[in-house]
Amino acid sequence: MRLFAISDLHLGHTVNRQALSNIISRPDDWLILAGDVGETATQLELAFKSLRPRFAQLVWVPGNHELWTLPKETARGRSKYEELVGLCRSYRVLTPEDPYPIVAFGGRQVRIAPLFLLYDYSFRPPDVPREAALEWANEAGIVCADEVFLHPDPYAGIVEWCHARCELTEARLQAFRNDLPTVLINHFPLRADLATLPRIPRFSLWCGTRRTEDWHLRFNAIVVVSGHLHIRSTSYRDGVRFEEVSLGYPHQWTGSTTIDRCVREILPGVTSMERRAV
Ligand SMILES: [Fe+2]
Ligand SMILES: [Fe+2]
């Protein structure tokens, strides 16, 4: 049994929707969907209907896009998230609200931890105060659509929602002895030094929280899986593998790869030694 991952399917785009059927069936294996499947519950359901029969188990974490409230929709913030978790349960898809399962991939037991942590604008230079952060991004013409569509209800703001999620999740992870390696899955990268966007560097504000900088060490991660950046990569920090597994918008992948090549094997995967030798 193997563990695979892909994120940022963005099924609101016709080309991405059409490509979904080209993901090869792996009926013995698990597939992580690491957020931004789409912008609506209908698009999330489309992914489940299409992929659930092709994998033994799906694991989902929310991206920012799934949490948007579009015109004519009513559910906002946490209610929107809870609605999506309900949809996942109806398809028996694992979410950050479920107990973290222990599974053996390639004969090695790991704890699978889907996380929902958001961002708090802290991925910014030290000389930019929090109050000036949005202005700092605006100066470069950068503003994330989340500022319009992602509502933090019932929290005072996205920062408070992010910190509440971090505290809740930290307590859950701390409850485990470090007896098993973990696979940490979050839509947003866990470290600022991995949230580098060469073309739009100040977009980093909407990319994570510094609170999770050392979670890969504290919580015994063997692999950390994320998306959001739409820049596929494999990186190492402190010997831990970080996989960015985005598909992205059509212009970011069509012509250069196929959707199935963007389905990344996470475990057993290749070791760092093997990867360097490739
Ligand atoms: Fe995305
Ligand atoms: Fe995203």
C-alpha cells in the first residue's frame, strides 16, 4: 500500500475538471487531497465521486478556496468548513476533524495527521509590523482574493481563527508520544522559508504562520505535505522531507506535465539519498 498526494485541483476550471479522469486508478493506495479542490461544495463532491472509486481512502484538508463564500451562498467561515466536513463524512473521506489514523505504507507504520491551520500574515519581513502588512503587499500590487471571499466568522479575524486552529491542533498532536513517525498535511506550508514565491514574493502573507516553524521536529514528521503555492517542489529541512504537491491553474501545468504526473508518491517514496542519486 502506498500514500499519494495532490493539491490545488481547482476544479472550477474546465481544463482541470476534464483532466480529473486521467488520474490513474490505484485501488490499493491512499490519496491526499491537500486543499483548493475548488471553490464550491459541488466541486469538492465532484472530486470525491470521481476519485473515491479509484483509491482505497481519500484524505482531505481544506484550502482557502474551499472556504470562500461566493455570491448567493450563505455559509461563512467555520460554518462553511463544517458543511464541507459533513460532505466528506458522507463520502467517508478523512478530514482534520477525524482521529489521526495509524496506517502502514511499505511496511512502515505512520500516523496520518490532516491539519487545518490557516495563516496569520506572519510570513513577512521583521521590519514590517502586523498593522502595515496588508499595505506592504498592496504597495507591490498584491492582494489575495481571500480578503473579499474568506470570512472568519465567528472569529474576530483570520488571525484569531488561525491561532485557535493552531492551539487546538497542537494539543491534539502533543497528546501522542513520539512513538510513530507522522505525516503532517496542511494546505499552507508550515515554514516561512518554504513559502517563497519568486514572481509575487509579498503573497507570502497569505501562506502560513510562523507558529508551525518547528512542528516537523516537535511532532516527529517523516514527511510534510502541502500545496497552495502552485509551485511543485521537494525540499528538506532538518532531514525531513517537505512535499509541495500542487496541480494549479491550467496555464501552470498544461503543456508541461500531466495531471497524473502531479500525483506525488509520499510513502514509501524515495529516500533523500535515492533522490540525490536520481
Ligand atoms: Fe490553489
Ligand atoms: Fe490555496
